[in-house]
Amino acid sequence: MATSIISREQGLMLNQSDSSELLQAGITQKALHRIIEQYPHDLSTPELRAYITRSVNSVTPVLSNASKDISYPLDRFSNGNNLINLFEQDSNQTYQETIAALRRSIDLQPRNPAGGLWYFVYPEWSYLDGMYSFAPFYTLYANVYSKGETATASINDVLYQLDLLWQHCYNNATDLLVHGYDYSKTAVWANPITGGSPHVWGRSLGWYMMALADILELSPHLVDVQQKFQKLSAAVVRAADPASGAWWQILDQPGREGNYIESSGSAMFVYALFKGSRMGYLPHYENAAARAYEYIVQNFVVDNGNGTLGYNRTVAVCSLNSTASYAYYIGQPILYNSVLGSGSFVMASLEYELYTAKFEQKHGKD
């Protein structure tokens, strides 16, 4: 799937006016980097390294100005981790300047009166989505470049952003988190008490779940993140569709007419559950993750017949700049070969391979 993504030239910022390409580039970089980490001596490694560099180089002209960076969604930070990785390898000054601009943009980013980061340009609105990009970048930056009180302040800001979303988006009935919140509570969809949006969108929750897993990989000692990860993972496992083991587009409306099993959020949950289990935080969810992964392979992965693989049933962008109604979420286009789905699938596959290798070592291939 990774080489298929490369063959389609996905994950490159070819249109500098399309901010959605920042996230596509970031998740592509992260997926390819994880392959290199897991299989450093594979014959594909040089090709993957070269493509990561090409992807990073495509975004640096866009992200090198901190003042301009805040006009983009928090998704921009998805490119930060591989900017740091590449800079640590070759001390490229352009990378250093872009990393510095991204870091400075955190200080410039608009915040609501409680200190919550705006996800994009919509005043007072915070989304789960942005945490996958923001939190692992800021955590890695603090670990590599900050010391003492500065590092502590950075990590505390990460924890605070996660916590604000939890406070405003948590649903007591399901233990799941809705898509986002409006601090001003003036949006047409805002809960009058919490400001939260009305529905649990699978992919937004998937971004948040992957963020928790990736933060714990970088900073395993963060007890608050561990607790959120464990509680949310248990709720996600409970929310899986009993028939398929995978997850609905709208998790709080299982089986409702028009709802469907969605491929990007499902892959994200598989990744997070497997990774959490591997790291020792979620010891009981491997079977649930494996069942969902096998459903994904059977139903969403497509042999294109030309040596490449496709990935189907990934919903297009769902924004809170909408009615945020059930009809809105189920009415958004379904895409073929969206890299938000296929990139998540690559990362889920890597965790599945670690799981099966461990299982075979313990039980034998039979």
C-alpha cells in the first residue's frame, strides 16, 4: 500500500493554496517513516526515505512563516515530526527554520478564553482532529529542543489541550468524545451547556486516539494521557459493530439508516488499539483490533490489477463549519484512495504485523 501511495504521488503539497494537502502530506510521511522504523533493512527503505524527503520539501515553503502558519488548520503540525527527524539527520537550515516557524506559530495561534486552541479560522471552535498533528509534534519538540521549565510548560500545554477537549466533548452515555466544541456556544450545533457538537464522528475520534498513542510512545510517564487512553479505548471497543468488528461513520448512531462502516476511522482505531496493547497500556484489546483489521483487508483493500492496491470507503472531509447534523455526516462524499484512509491503513498494518509476529512466536504458526 505504501508503494501504491507513492506511485499515485500522494502526500505531496502540489497546490500551495489547498491547506488540506498539509495533512495528507503529514500522514503520508508518518506512515512511511514507521515502515522504515520497523523494517530498516528492507529493500524499499531508500525509496521510502527519498519520498519522505520529497514530501517534507513540498511543505517547507508553505510553513516557513509563523504568522502565515496560523492561517492553516492545526493539521499543519503533522509535518513537524518528520521535519525534526530530517533535521536531526542532516542539519538542513531550511528544516530548522520551518521547525522554528511551526513552534512559534503555537504561541501565535488564536485561543478561546479558556486557552483552547482554535482548530482553524472559526472563532472559539476546537476540534478533536487537530490533536493528532499538534500534540505529537509539540511533545517531540519539547523532548528534543526544550529543557527544564520550558519543556514542562510545553508538555503541560499539550495535556491542557487534550483535557479541554475531553471536558467539552465527553459523552457520559457512551464514554466517547464528540467531534468538537464551540466555547462561545453560539454555533447552530453547540450544546448549550458544554458547547459540544452533537455526534461522535469516527475519524475525528480516530485522530484523537492516535494522538494519545503517539504521545505515550514519546513520553510514557504521562499518567493523565494513559488514563484517557485506557478509558477511551474501552469505549471504542464497546462501540465496534458486532457484525463486522469495525466502526461506524457516526459511532453514536449504530445501525441507523444511512450510517455505514467507514474505513479511515476503523484503521485509526486498529492502529491505536494494537499500539496501546503493544506498549502495555491496553492488554486486552488485541483480538478486537485483529478482527477489525481482517474485516478492513477483506472489504476496503482493492487489488487494482496493475501491481498497486487501492483503499475504499473513506469519507471526505467533515467539518463543523456545517449543520453538524446526522444527515450532514452521512451525506459527505465517500472517496477512493484517500491517503487519510490508506495512510492509516499502512500504520494499522504495521501494528498488525508486530502482533502476528508476537503471536506466532508464542504459539507457533499453526
